[in-house]
Amino acid sequence: MKGWQQLAGLLGYRLRPESGATLDTVVTLADATMRGMVIMARAIPGMATHRTTAAPFGAVAPEQWSLPALGIASIAAAFLEPDPAIEWDDQRLAQVRRALTEVTAPQA
């Protein structure tokens, strides 16, 4: 769970204090959602590639969403919120870019 906690913090999110949940709760629900989608995709052809136009979570404009993306984003929106202690300045943005680049950089 430490990795998920680090990722949430890196992206500027924290658990909603009133949710009563832990990061374990969020990860368990996200994992169950994805497993359910994988199992259902075998029985419902096209489900994995189906897209729906939606503007969830206060989005400015409708966009194309997959069902797994809507499910996972719904869980995240229910349990996570922007961390008010984080200031998104140039230094913070550079730190996030650097961390994400290190994670995704190809191995030589």
C-alpha cells in the first residue's frame, strides 16, 4: 500500500477524512472493480472497448470514457480529495515531472 500512498501524495491527493476508509479500502475496491470488468468482458463482447460520452465529477466538457475508467474514477472521487496542504507551484510541478519520468524511463 505504500506505493499507492506515495502515488496519491505525488499527484496531490489524500483520503477524505470523513470517508472512514483507508488506502487499503480504496485499493481493494479498485481491484475488485477491475477484476469484475475482466470477468464480465468474457461474457459481454465489446465491453472492454465500449466508450460512453460523459462529463463526470464536475468535468467541464463531455469526453469519451471506458467503463473501467468510469468505475475506477468513481472510486477515486468517492474516497480521495485534493490535499489542501500541497501548493502547486513551479517547484512542485518539476518534482512531479521528475518523479514520473524516473518511473517511466526505459531501462538501458
